[in-house]
Amino acid sequence: MNKKAVSWVVIGIIIIAVVVVGVVAYWAFTSTGGGGEGPTPTPAATPDVAGATSIGFKVNATINGVSEEYAFTAKNLGTSDILLRTDEIDAQGNAFVYVFNETAQTVWASAMGQWSDVSSDFASYWDGANSGIIGYTAFTDYKNQIAAHWSGSGDYSYTSGGNSYKIFDIILNPAPADSLFQHG
């Protein structure tokens, strides 16, 4: 091989080496944040539970050793026209449904498929005096737990007063049909 051909090969190898070193240096500099401290994490978005206009979630609650499951769906949050539905499966496997209309001050209860108008006790059901596990007060307690502790994905579990709770299937701003909040 002649000297001219060898020179071009050497020059080509030098150019390739410089480009490779430059690319590696650029990658190393940008992947560590430029100062060798590691990448700067992007903060996770906090779910806006407080600003949600509707929400749905389920709760497995073990209270005094007895486990029950609840499903809460609410819409028109942040207004005085809240519609709330609570579906309950008690420890014996019995199904109950409670449908609340804040504006009309009505509550309908279904015990194993039989609907009853219990609106005369609306305040007791809504505030939880009748049962602290199905009404707006219970819903608000669970919603506040979600707002304070939920990461925006997955489940959230906690204990309180020796009782344990798992909140799951959390959906912010679903579009539940009005028929979901009607009895019958």
C-alpha cells in the first residue's frame, strides 16, 4: 500500500474516533444533568382529587374484624346538587344500594333488590348517623384519604383505630349516567 492511501486511512480512523468520543461525551453530559449528579427527576403530577367533579372508587373495609366492600360513585361534586350512589356487600354477602340526591333531599335504599324510599331519614343517612359507612360523610372521609395520600395510580391502603381500609379502582372525573343515581 502506498503512503498516500495509508494517510487517508489514518485520517479516516482519527475522524471516526473524534466523532465517537464526541457522541459519548454528549450522551454522558446530558444523561447526568451536566454536573455528574444524576438525572433530575420530573415530579409526578399530583391527582386533583379536590377539583374533581365526579369520582368513583371501591373500598374493602375491615371494621372490628368484619370485612365489607363498598363502591362509591358521585357526580356534581363542588356543587349543592351532589348525586351519590353507594353499593355495599356486607360480611354475609348481602347486596345493598343507596342512592342519594342532595338537592331533592332523597335517599332510596335497596336491600337485596327491594327498593324503599327512606328520604324521611335523609339527614341521618347523608351525615352517617344512621350508618357511618354509606353516606356522604363516609364518602368524604374516603375521598379525603385519596386526596391526601393517593399517588394517582394503583390502590391506597391505611389503618385507622385498629380497622383497615383498601381503596381501589379509583377513577377521577368519570361520566356516570344520571340513571345510575335513580332507584328501581
